[in-house]
Amino acid sequence: MAQAWKCTGLRWSAEGPVLMWDGGRRSPLSWGKRVAFGVAEGGVRVCVGARGHACPVRAGISGRSTGGRCEECARLDRAHSVAADGIADDPRPYRVYLAWFGPGLVKVGITAVERGSARLLEQGAVCFGWLGVGPLMAARRTEELLRAALRVPDRIPYVEKRAVRSSLPETEEERAREVRELYARAVELAGWPESLACEPLHVVDHVRAFGLDGVPVAVGEVSELVAGGAVSGELVAAAGPDLHLAARGGTVVLDTRLMRGWELVPAGAAEGAGEVGLPVRELGRRKGRGQIQDGLF
């Protein structure tokens, strides 16, 4: 019987995306690499726990959950996160940023300086620019100021990010335009905390890092993993937690967050090559600002 592995998520390094596994094992990914695995027969998806600790009751969770946690573990994880203001005394310096995911999709956020641009790669930001740097609470107040004054959110659902990924402007200049415009408005605002230092704008573009230049339009996305199911495809792009896999029926997006909590087994070299034996739904298409058309097939 093949050894079962447990995926802990997709991480981004200077070399590109890396699938992480229990025990610290790593699977570096590159364009053209075959991604293939099966879900153990009779398996059940189990909560991945919180803050480095296993779920005390090993609760079963839905195959469609991208969080990978039961309600109690999700609450504990959220309570200790910067996003929930659960670490108000964090002494590390933080940066405020503007991230762009597609036309009309810009968000403001903060990230620890020591993390560099990792947070932006993890979110699937097509391009971004730093706004300022300072203590955590000053960065948080600036984020709130910009969110209210510029009317930009601090979160954008992944379904919206995927919906525009195949129709991005062709040039870096076009992709950077909204970030530049919002930066110019942001630095003119009154009310910035004195302890937050404004940074000169330099827009970083991730299209090459994600492999999105000329990537085939995705025809669908995996909606969940199921016991006994399998997937096999050639990696053509990756953005945030998403892998774009070329399979026989066209390119399919796999959100690697859906892999967490399952026992996964290797797929043979010839077994199901290019096949996606998991539930797939039509990829939402953006009809207008904030409107997503979604369907099943």
C-alpha cells in the first residue's frame, strides 16, 4: 500500500511555489512539472488544528472548506492573528501596501517587514506597491484610514481574483496604473500616524513569477477533494494558493488549501495522466465590478 502524505499548504520561496508536507518535506514546483496525486480510498478530511497544535478531537470537515479547520480551531487561529488585532503588542515593524489583482480589484493591507513580499505572493497579488513602514498599530491605523478614504477593501475573495486572471492587461505599465493612482491619492491624505514613514512607490509585478504571461484560459476549478479521487496535470501557472494544471479537458485551477487535512497518495507515472477525477465547477467569469457568474458542469 502506498504511503500517505499530508499536505500543509503551498508556500512561496525566492525560487517559486513549493508544496509543503507534514514532517517538513518540500516539493518545489516549476512550469511543465507534472502534478499528480490521489486521495486515499475511504479517507476522511480531518481538521488541521490551530497555531501548530493538532485538533484535540480530530474533527471531520467539509471537502469544500478552504480553511481546513473546524469551527473551534478556526476561532483559536483567528484570535491570535494580526488580521484580527490579536497581537497588539507585536514589536516588529510592519509595512502597509496596495495590492492589485485585476481591473478594479485593489486592496490595502499590512505585513511584517521581515516577511518581504511573501504575503503578496501568497495572496496572488498580480502587482503591488509599498505605502509606508512603522509599528504595528500605526500600520493598522493607516490601513483603516486608507480603506475608508480610498474606498478600497482589506480583503478580496479568491473567486474574484480567479475570474480576472485570464484577462489581465498586457503591459506592466497598464497593470500598475491603479496602484500608482491610489498611491498618489493616499500620500495626500491627512491623518497619517506620525510613527509611520511613507515609502517611495515602486510597483512590483508578479506576472512572470506566477507564470501568467500567455497562460491558457482556465475552463474550471476543483470544488473539493473526495475519497478515492485523483488529479493529474502539467503545471502551467500558479498564483497565491492556486495551481493552474493543463489536463485533457483544458486547464483547471486547483486551490491547494483544499488539499489540507486529506491523506494523499502518489499517482503512478501512467495512471490517469492528464485526468482530473475530482468534482470540477465552471470557473466564475466577471460580468462587471464585483459581479461573478458561477455555474456547474
